[in-house]
Amino acid sequence: MTPDIQPLAAPFAKGHGCQNSFLVLPDPHSRLRLTAADVRRLTDPHAGAGADGILRAVHCTHTPEATAMAADAEWFMDYRNADGSPGQMCGNGIRVLARYLVDTGLCPPGPLPIATRAGLRHTHVPTRRHDFHGPVTVAMGTPYFPGPDRIIVTTAGRSWRATHVDMGNPHAVVFTENLTDAGDLRTAPAVDPADAYPHGVTTEFVTALGPRHLALRVYERGVGETRACGTGACAAVAAHRRRTGQTGAAEYRVDLPGGRLAISAAADSTMALTGPAVITVQGTLRLPRSEAAAAAARACEAAEFSSEPPILGSPARAGTPTGTEGGGREAHLHGIDEAGFEVASGRHHDERGDATDCPPHLPAASGLASGRLGRLG
């Protein structure tokens, strides 16, 4: 590597909600220019940091996508799927981002509005506990059933009727007697008519364990089968209520391979999603060489960040990700691959969050890439 072209060292964190994992990139002034190829490299479970997606945290005033929401929210969630495509909304991702913003001292605990491509979403992060655990809640809005009424989903040699549910992003919800009926979900299920989802679809396979208790597996658009999906859990509850004629306020449990999520449905059909959100790793990413030349100039201007990664737990300093008071073991995570990025000098926290064990009635999901489920190091 020539000395005059150095990679951009960017602070990052890795976290999960029910083992649905994300890389958080704090970028208040929107200086990072991540291409789809960059996202794919960073989320790769073998050659990158490994994650189901990327959450870039940007001040609403610094991105055209969120300026209209700047009066109501400070932060915008730029969510990217693992394949590099942008996502409108991510229920687990927004809860992980809220946890990160609070734990780093960038925002106080309590109510925290965050802008998304699906509009404004209100989260609530409880007062920090010593172990940084605790559920985070997000108001998910009202499910929408755009039709058509007859959608067919096919996978593993079988076909089912599905319900089209919009939770700010598109879902096809299938009810089946056994979650293993969906096969290994290594490839995306086929959907007919295809034009019902011109930008792709996330598909849920759902089994009702009781009137207010569901289990599901999910194939996420732009990712593959994941351990959990927050919008998918809400879509499943919405389709279940419609299918069974349930009305009025109710609480639901949704079991996924990565743990359990709680869904509160109000009498007006609005939903709130609650579950664990845990930051597990912090460190520094060095972006690919293809980005380095352009990023070098931006890095010189990035006075809001020091060269050290943001660490959890210290009192906030205005505009600066800040340090930690302990509660984690040092894990120096080094390694540059041929793409030219590095994960280095991170702090690895051991906490796993609440309710992350796989319930016994859920099958092992053989289609999952094993590297996506682990942590760095």
C-alpha cells in the first residue's frame, strides 16, 4: 500500500436483536460513501466483519432523505441489506441503533425518535443497566394490506397462498403446519405474481402455537434466511389477526431461531415491537482501497471523531462518540484481506441479551451462513 493513499479508519460497532446482526457506522455529517460492493465486503461473514446489514447513523440535516424529518428527529437510519441494497425499515436494526445511540451517550435514554426511509419511528430505550442489556421498543405503525389477495409462494417443491403485508417494507406471509416445510431456505422462495413485489420481498413461514403465540422462519430480501426479523414478526402477527378475525388490543409472542420478540397490537391496529438489543463489539473499520483516495480528504475533515473507536458507557461529550467504563474484555481484532479493509482494536463484550436461545419447537435453519451468527474474534 502506498503511503500517500491510506484507508479511512471509521469507528463502528456490531450488535444484534435476537441474533439478527448489524454493523453500526456513526457518520453524523454523511461523509462515508459506501457502495453496494463495499457493503457486501463488510457484511461478508468470512472476508469481512460479518452481519445481516449495515446501519449508518446520519444527522437528518445532512442527508436529503431525512431533511423533512429533521424537526422531529436528530438521527436518520440509513439501512443497507447485506447485498448492498437500501432498505426502508428494519425493526431489529432500529432497536440496535437506538441502543447504540444511548449507550455511547449520543442520546439520552427514554423516548428516541429516529428517521427511516419508511418515515419517522419512535423508539424507547430504558435507563442503562450495568450489563447494557434490556429490551428496546419501537412503535412500528399500522400494517397495510395492499393486495393482491391471491399470492402464491413456492419453495422446497411446495406452494402456499400468502398474505401481502406492508410494514414500511414488503412481506409475503405464509401459514404452514410445520416450519420445516419451507426446506433449507438457501435460495429465495418464488412469488407469483412477481409484479406484486417489484423491488423484492421478505417471506415469512409461520406456525400458530396458540391464539397469541406464533413461531416463524424468515427469508429476508437482500440477505437470505436470518435468525430474526422485526418487521417480519409484526407482519406475521398482522396476517394472523386478519386470518383469525382478532380485533382489539392484544399482546403476542413470536418465537424465531434467534429468540423471542413481543408484539403489542393496539385497538387501532398500530403495533409496537419489543425485544433484546445488544452491542457486542466495537472497533475500527478500514474501508476498501477503492474508497481510500476519495475518503482520505474527508477523513481529514472528520474532526468529530478521534482515531480511537467509540466506546460504551462514559458520559456524553457533545458531538463525540465516547468511551467505556468497563464491562468488556479487550479483543484486538486484526486482519486485512485482499479487498483492503481491516477490523482492529475493538472491545468485545460478552453479553448476549435476553431470550436469545432457540426455542425447542424451532428447527435448526441449515440455510444460514454460520459465519453470520458468530462474533468477531
